[in-house]
Amino acid sequence: MSNQPIRRVENYTDAFLTTFGVILFMTLWVIAAALGYLWVVVTAYGLDHIFKWIGRLRAD
């Protein structure tokens, strides 16, 4: 067992959310290029409802 004291870890939440936003943006552009803008709207609408559903689950 190590004798080093337990320290707080760094908060990487902002870095994760920024990276996730960039990846989501690029994904939507790839969908637009491959399938058309209608599928981008459908995908964004579906993701919006999924995130709202997850938010309601966490609020309970």
C-alpha cells in the first residue's frame, strides 16, 4: 500500500464537454454530406429528446 496522501483529482468536465461538442458538430456535418440535411434535422431532434429524457431521469 502506498504512503502517499490522497489528493483531489482535476476536473476535466469542461474539456470533455468541449470535445463532445466538436465531435457532435463534425458528426452532423458528415451526416449532412452523406445523407442530406433532412437527416441532420432528424438526428438533432432525436438527440434533443434523448438528452431531455436523460435529464428527467437524473432529476428524479
